[in-house]
Amino acid sequence: MSDRAARRARLFAAVLLAAASGWPSAHQRPGRAEQPAASSSRDPSEIGPAAEPVETVEPQELEAAIGRGVAFLLGSQRADGSWGSADNTRGGVDIYAPPPGAHHAFRGAVTALCVAALVESLDTSPATTLAIDRGQSWLLDHLPDLRRATPDTLYNVWGHAYGIETLALLHRRATDADLQARLKNCIASQVELLERYESVDGGWGYYDFRIGSRKPAASPNSFTTATVLLALADARDLGVEVPDKLIERGLESIRRQTKPDRSYIYGEYLKYRPEHPVNLPGGSVGRSQACNAALRRFGDPTLTDAAIRTWLERIVARNGWLDMGRKKPIPHESWFAVAGYFFFYGHYYAAVCLDALPAADRPVLQDQIARIVLVIQEPNGCWWDYPFYDYHTQYGTAFAVRTLVRCRHGR
């Protein structure tokens, strides 16, 4: 075995061990965890740090950043209409991605995110319109063929979820009845695939290291399940049939992973280690937003506006926990076992949660979230948080644009 192959094998073994045992790496210091709030009769999910005020974001500043992000996406679209590739490798620290199926999944999810960002930007220039149309054609041609890469790797669930979300946006954009029908049929196919790849426990995970069975025995992840549920809600809103049992099992999986303070367990395999750093507020801050968004979308009566606001304030006030993981090359190597790829994911779903609050409560939080994103835009107009083959600048930019769009006052 070559030195490079040996390094890759050792890294993969370490990732598998961490996934199986939940054991913190040497970089994590559980003793530095956030301390629980003092004893109080208040709901613990409504207690958290207050975010500092920031300077108001002027519309022209916001739109300029969105415009630079859109320009980057236009310039990085591939000739076939997709975004992202496996071309950029980093030797011994590339994430486990069995070819070709893992990269089919990555490209499907990233292309969907990029198309969604362009649609939501509201840029109607000919170049953007053409890029959306080309991306739409690629998604319609490729998403129906997306499957799991190997028995143990289910990255395809991300492609199905973000594919549905984007196809729903495209359906609302379309004016041609035949195109609308084709988009709706493709959404239905993705719902069927999500039902096929649902975990036997309910909900969705992206690894099946237990068995590798036909019906995945994957440990459901709280955030993956939340992402899928939000997509299924979009499908249902368009009149696509979504089995009630699929939604209820997913919601129940998230409920099983919900802690009293609205931290969420990373995955059900860690249910007996609720105080593992990744399951504490500092580790959950990038995931709680997606889980809150999904539970609110389905009307969970236990999730209050105050809890949603508390966690939005937390992602601003405790942003350092996410930022320390940004651009680190190994998943979960940072404090609270945070992985870099939760940075823009977390801020996007925080922006989604803004719509759950009364309109009068949004502007301050919109500016606070926008300020975080604006100051880290790269000189070429992109954003990225984790070195990930040649997908990271594309998905990072897509998430960032979609976040900033939701920070427009009065939207």
C-alpha cells in the first residue's frame, strides 16, 4: 500500500471509529463546554446568551454581496449545466466518497442548491435566466437516476432533499404546463426514493455502518432528517403525495433527539451520550436551526417563538464555536466537535427560522446574521467553510446567497 493510500485508510478508520463510538478527538476539550444556566423556572429552551447589536445593513450593501455571489455561481457552472466535481483532491484528508455514486450525490445536491440560490436571488438578467434553465435541465435529467453509492454510504438523501426543494421553486417559476408537470413528476420520484432510503428507525442518515441492508439500518441524524422533512413539506404543498407515516416517523426521530434546551443529538447512535460535546449547545448551534425549522413547519406545539428566537440569538452570540471550525480540513476536529460544513448550513437554516417570528422581530436578527456572512465573503465573490473536493465554493456560495436573501428587510 502506498503512503498516500495508507494515510487515507487511517483517516477513514478514525472517522468510522468516531462515528461508532462518539469519542471526542484530542482537539476537543469537554471541560470547556458552555455551562448550564442558573436554576430557573423558565423553559430551558428559552434561556440563552443575548446577541450584541450590530450596525444596520443597508440594502445596497446586501444586494452588492448577493450580486457578487451570483456572479461567482454563473462563472463556476459547468458546461453540462451542473456545479461541482471530484477534480480537486487533498490527498490523505479527502472525505470518504466511494466513486462514482458519492459524487453523483454531491453534484446533485450542490447543483440543486446553486439553482435555488439563483432563483431566490431574483436576478432576472439573461445570464442568470440561462444558468437556471441549464441547471433545471440537468436536475430533471439526472435526479431520477440518483441512488446510494454503496451499502454503507447514503449521501444521495441530500440530493433527493435539495432536489425536491429546488424543483418546487422551479415549479413556481415555470409558466408552461408541460414543464410544471415534468417538474412535479420528478419531485414525486424523489419522494419515492426518500421513502426507499428511509432508515428502519424512521428518519434519515447518510451512513449505514450497522448492516448495509436493502432497507437502510442507518442511524438517523437529527439535521439530515430535518432537511428531508422540509423538502417533503415543499412536495406536499405542491400536491405531491407524501405518505403521512414517512413524515410522522421522521418527526418522531427528531423528537427522540431533542434535549430540553433545544440542543439536538447529532445522531441516534449518540443517544446514550447526551453530554458529548457535539450534543451540547456549542456543538448543536449549527444544527438546532434546521431542526427548529422542520418542527415549526409541521406545527410542533412544544416549540415556542421564544425558543426559536433564543437559538437565533445563540448562533449570533456564540458564533465563534462555528467559526473556529470553518475551513478546518478534518470533520469534527474543532471545539464541541463542530465540523466546518455546518457553518453556512447553520446560518441558512437560521435565516429560514426568521420567517417563524413576527415580522416586527426580524430586522435586528436579519442584520446580525447578515453581518456574519458579509464580512467573510472571499475576494472572488464566493464563500466556503470546508475544503470539499470541488464542491465547497459552490455550496458555500449557494447557502450564503440564500441566507442573505432572507435578510432583506420586508421580504
